[in-house]
Amino acid sequence: MKIVKYLVIFCLCLGSSSWSLAAPRPTGGSLSTNGEVEGQDLSYEAVFDDRALINGYTDKFADETKDVLLAVIADDSVGPYKCAAAVRVFKEKYGSEILSTEKSAVLRVLLRRLNRTDSPFVQVEIFHTLTVLDRYQYFASMIIALIQKLDHYNAVVREMAYDNIQDIIKDDDRPRDARIVFNTLRKIFFLSRNRLNNVNIPDEKLKQKLSVLRWAVKILGTQELRRLPSEVIRLL
């Protein structure tokens, strides 16, 4: 019995020692949020830097062809950073060059990925890309979705959404588009008016929304200010 007791104690000590060993740092790449090594040329310090990871893959995909980028987007095994980067590069390189004969196939790939992903990075890039490919069909739904992302907890997601919104509206003077943006923000502000009552200096999230709101008011006219909560008007 004593021998058995000593063996049990020895096994317990051996197990606790192995558990206390620190996991080795990856040397060939960065670890993604799902535990996979996302890239071989990105530093370990960038593991939790979403911006660095997405920008790194954007640079890697910069010279890829249209077909390769679509294949990456369609691949269910590709991580969110790679996918978001592939969508971004596709949008910037080929978004304005897609012919009507191939547009349906491209839209199917993007919509399939959008329905299957829960990554906000992928979502904001697809929202923008859909608007670039077919503004008439997708502006209303995609601009609302991007505006909603301005309240996301992740600062990189908010910045990506804001940059994409700015790109969409930069040369836009259509009252129809401005009305959609204005009504969306107006609802958001009315829902949060009690909190806004205590705000004197807007934080970054609020600054972004106010900036987009100013664009809409500039197109629709200052008479629209009467339709906003007083808590918002004083911050404009």
C-alpha cells in the first residue's frame, strides 16, 4: 500500500510540474484568435493588434489576381484577418472594374461569405464592397450596417467602418442617400439622448457619428436640425 501511495504522489507532482511550464512562443508567425498561426512574416507582438494583422495580409495580397482573391474569400478555412484583407484588396483593385457579366458570380461569393462569417472585420469590408459593386441595390442596407458598426467595442472595427462610410459618401450629393443616413443616425441619437445629455466633450465614437451627420445635414439643409434631439444639436 505504501508503494502505491508513493506512486500516486509521484504522478501528481509530475503532472503539476508539466502544467506549470509556459507555452513556447511561436517563432514562425503570429497566433490568431482561433489559435492558428496566421502568418509567417508577422511579429509575435502583433498577435492582438488587429490593424497590423489585416494590414500585413493586405500587403501580401496586393499583387494577387482577381480569381485568387475570390478563392481566398470563398474558402471557409481561411481566417478572418486574411479574409478581410482579401476583400479589401479585391475592392480596391477590382471593385470598379467588375463587368456586368461577372457581377452576379462575385456578389454570390461575397454574400455567401457575409452569411457565414461572424467576424466584424470581414463584415465591414464586405458591406463596403457590395456598395462599390452595386450602389443602387446595396447602399441603403449596407450604409445602415456600417453606421451600426460605429458603436462596436473594437476600435479597429469602428475605424474601418468610419473609413468605409467616408469613402462611400465622399463624392455623394444625393438627397436620397443623405436621407437614409440622416434617419438612421436620428434614430440612434434619440435612443441615446439620455446619455448624450451628460456629454460635453464627444468621445471618438460620437465624433465619427456627428461627422457623418453633418454630411447629411449639409445636403438636406439646416431645416433638418429641428428633427434632431436638442442634446445632439448642441454638440454639432
